[in-house]
Amino acid sequence: MKNKILICIVVVLSIITVAVVSKNKETNHSFFDKDDTIKIKTKEERIEELKIEDYLIGVLAAEMPASFEIEALKAQAVASRSYAMYKILHNESEDYDILTNVTNQSYINKEEMQEKWKNNYTTYLNKITNAVRDTEKEVMYYNNEIIESFYFAMSNGATEDAKAVFQTDLPYIKATTSSWDNETLNNFAVTTNIDKDQFCKSLKLEECNAITIDNINYSASHRINSLEINNKKFKGTEVRSLLNLRSTDFDIDIGESEIIITTKGYGHGVGMSQYGANGMAKEGYNYKEILSHYYNNITINKMV
């Protein structure tokens, strides 16, 4: 009788164990469960299936200058892998896992890399391939969950809180300093002249004879949260989008026939600054230190 009871207990425990393992596998969905592949939707609207590490090589080639320091490229590899995994976990489409444009992450194939890099093709391809391989399967976690690892090109000297841009509070992405982004970088500050009529048309202003700028509200990182133009209220992100500005750190000067706008930095400002990461790498920081600066209280581990 005791033996029968023991057998029953073992069987029940085995069933529970299988159920827990299956549940965890589903919860911690991994592209490594499906032969290390990811389905992408290209800009030509094609669905392609790639090895995840090959996909990441194409992402690095598109998203970060291959001339950057190797530790910055490694940081980008982990950030891009984490972002891709987050999108896979939260994507409701059954046709593909991720888009290959700025909506998600840009991606280029090897033919496009050859066109982009010319004589440096072999050198740069080997470099970014090493950055991907040296960080193979590594992703960032916050509270044991893979993070939505936003990144961008260049800050104005500080990064932005995720909530200010995406209206989502991400505890691992808060405003922080990025002193490596400064006037020493090319195109840190850029001035653009916009025809006054075009300015009014883009912002759908009814009156264009006299333009007034009032009630400018800044975030802690000196980006514009909101402002009023001719008594019409805009979000800083809205003005940036409508006028195709490089960032939401902008100053507007009103001329007789033109609007002169000077921006600092490039991108939405949330997460890792790529130029900041390169500046840190030049000072001797490794990729894990770079990532830990731009993302709060994260851990970096290999997926299994």
C-alpha cells in the first residue's frame, strides 16, 4: 500500500513539475526556443526569418556608426537584443515579431552594408559581428523581466524620463546626465531656418502675421514639455514631429520672413544615448557599465 502511495506522489509531483516548466517556458518566451530565429517585416513588406544574431548584426549596422568604440557597439548589441526580445514578448501579430524601420529598430542587409561602408565593408562587418558574438544571448532585466530598452542618437547633455515622451512610467528609464554629449560633437547644436508661411502651415496656425511664443514648460533635462504658439498649446514632442526637428530641446527665434530654430542633441532622449555610450567607451567604461548608467537597476544575463 505504501509503495502505491509513493508511486502516486511521484506521478503527481512529475505532472506538477512538467506543468511549472511549461508555464515558465511560456512566460519567459525565448527566441532560442525556436532555433534562434526571429521573423522580421522588411520595409518592402516582406516577412523574413533570420537567425537572431544575424538580425542583430543588421540592426547594429543600421543603428550605430561602425566606427564607434567596440564597447559602445557591445552596449548597442545588448540594448538591441533586449528591445527585440521585449517586442517578441509583447507583439500581438502572428505574422512577424518585429518591424525593421524606426518604428521598432532599423535593419539593413549585407548588400546595403556594402553600399553604406564601401571599402570599409569587411573591417566594419567583422567589428559589429564581434560585438554581437561577444555579448551572445545577453539581455537586460528589471525585476526579472526583459526591459523595453529604448535608445537614441545624441542627448543635449542629459537623457529624458520615459514618461515625458511615451506617457509610460518605466522605472528603469529615468532622466540622467550624459556629459559625453556636448559641443565637441559634430551637429550637437543645429540651426534650421523655416519659411514663416510653412511654419504656420505645419502647425496649422490660423494667424501668421504676428507669431508669439509663450508659457514654455521645460522638463528636468531642459527639453520642452509644452508651449503656446499664437495661444495654441502644443506638446514639445508634437512640435518636433510637425516641424521634423532633431530633438525637443529647441529655441525659436522669429525673423521677418523666417523662423530660426536651434536644436541640441538628436532623438527622443529616452534610454541610452549612442554618442554618450561612445564617449563613455573612449574613457574606458565597458559595455555593462555603459548600460548600467543609462538604465536603472538592471541586471545583464544570458537567456537560456
